[in-house]
Amino acid sequence: MPARRVALAARAVEDLLTRAVTRLDDGSVHVGTGDIPAMWLRDSAAQVRPLLALAKEAPDVVELVAGVLRRQVELVLIDPRANAFNPGPTGSAMRRDFRDQSPWVFERKYAVDSLCAPLTLAWLLWLTTGSTAHVDARFHAAARAIVDLWRSEQQHDRRSYALRRRLARRRASLSHRGRGAPVARTGMTWSGFRPSDDACVLGFHIPANALAAVSLERAAPLLGDECLAADAAQLAAEIRTGIAAHGVVEHPDAGRIYAYEVDGRGGVLLQDDANVPSLLSLPYLGFCAPADPLYLTTRAFALGGGNPLFTKGRATRGIGSDHTRRGWVWPLALAMEGLTAADDEERHDALSRLEALVTGDGTFHESVDANDPSRFTRHWFSWADMLYVELVLAAAGIRVTT
């Protein structure tokens, strides 16, 4: 393995452990997202996930990841609609959007994929250790809260949640006076926001629902509560049926592909965003096989000119996001290209393009200008760091889930 690659991966892990991780008095672990100290449920799961591939060589990582899971469980029980949290009840907030917002809550953008994080981590811990010691009473309470909320949002009541920010970016608020666009029942569960923390244009985010279905299927066998396990499995089946019925569309050029968002009323959004879960990441999520024909047509669309968020610049090419400028590429998407690649050549091509975006201090960023990688957003984005680490491990034949 090239020395630079080893150094970049080692730096990413060291920064995570020494700068992002904080062990709390109750034994749980807070994981800051990078240059923003708050803990995102989504990001924190992705940040520590690659460490589990090293559990045999470094058994202490199991305790660390279990501590992250314990923190996630407690945060879900504080507010299942929040996406980001403080290390304590400090009252710090991106914006104080709700009068009754908990002082623990840094941001309260309701996103389905955020709630997948503790379910996913619990499954990964079981896969790594064979133990269900982490699936305790508090985890059961959080799992019940997640299932009940996702179930209620299958029939979305527009009065149940609203977020409207004045004097903010357009995508920082839900449309229709903060209530979101109208939706019809599909079997899927409604999400206010995307994995990018931008508002959904249409209420049923297909990649997030795909991850929700997988998370429920994986968590159900770990739950000792037969009723909860049955509810989780049934909800997963309904979500999968909804995706098949409403989330697969005929594209005039690409053929049959997955949509990015739908509303169940005929509205369809065709694109893919860099943030995970994404359409590109569906096999990585465990939703389908890498060789699935429907995924392959969707992948070709996502990585081509038909995707309005795909960019080919003088310096690099890849998928960007509405969260940043058009024409900018996200390292997250390049890493996911490699993690879902069909062969080693494609994987190493994505890895080389990703490494070409590293700045002088050895950090990965949120997004970079596809024509000039010296222009970027977020000085330190630990999620991108650790997805790079996961790709390096995959290129060496080491997978988290095997």
C-alpha cells in the first residue's frame, strides 16, 4: 500500500480519536462531526463504522463503538426528530427553531436516515462480536420510539412537524410554509430532510427509506421483544413494497431507475445527491446486490450527465449536492463510488481521484470545486475522512460487514 495512503488513513483515524471523540461521565461517547463540535446521529455512525473492521487487531474499538451507540440511544429518547446534538444540555444550537427545543438539541431537522444510525450500529456490533449485550432496555425503548414514529409518518399529518427558517437558505426550510409538500400514502415513511440536511422537495426520500427497511430487517432478530420485532419486520416489508410501487420509474434515456424522491401523487424527482444514503450507495446499505440490473441502470444515471448534481470539471468528476454550489464534487460521493465499484480497477480509480482532492494539511473536506480543488467547504469533515478509511480498507480486501 502506498505510504501516502497509509499516512492519510492513519491521520484520519487519529483525528477522529483525539479530536472528535469525547468520553462522557456516563460511559457513552460523543462524536463531533469535525469542525462543528455537535454530534450528528448519521455522521457519528459512519465515522466509527470502519473501526469495527479492525476489531480483531484492536479490541478496544468495540467498547468505543458501543459507547457511541449508548449515546445515540439516549439522544433518540431525548428527541427522535432531532438530527444533531450537543455533548451536554448546553443550549447551543445551529438555529433555535422550536420554542420547546431541548438544550441537548443542536439541530432539529427531522430526517429518516438519522434514526437508522442506532439500528445500524447495533447490528454491526452484533455482527462483529456475536453479542447482543448492547441491545438492552434503553435500546428497546429507542427502537420502539423509532418504529412508532416511522409508522405514524406513513400517513403524514402536515400539522405534526414544521420547520421554517426566516433569512436562511431556501433548502434550510420545508416548503409550503414549513409543512412540506403534500404527499399520499405509499407504505414508505415521510422525511422532512435529506441526508444533506437540506429539505426534501417531495416527502418520500427513496434512499432513506431503503436504509430504513434494511435497518429494521437487521435489527428485528436482535430484539427479544417479539411484538416489537414483528412490528419492525412488518414495517420494513411495507416500506420495501412502497419503494417498488412508487420509487421505480421509467427514464426516457436511462431506462428503469430508482427515483430520488417521490410524493405518492405522481411527483418524481430524478437526481442523486452525494450524501449517504444515496441511490449510488444502495448496495453499500444492503438494500440490493451490486449486480442488480435496476441498481446498475440507476448507478449509470447517477454517475452521468443525466444527474443534475453530477459534475465533470478540469480537475475531477463526481456527484455533488444542492447543499453546496453546483459544479462542486463531494469526497463522500467519490468514496462511495469506490465502495460500490464492480472491480478493483474502478475502485482504485475512485480512490485516486479522492486522494487528489486532499489539501496540504491532509484533510478531506465537505465539497471541492471540480475545476480547482484548492477551493472547498468545511476545513475538516470527519465523515469524509472515515469513509476514505473504509475505502482504503476495502481496497485491501478488508470489509466492515464480512
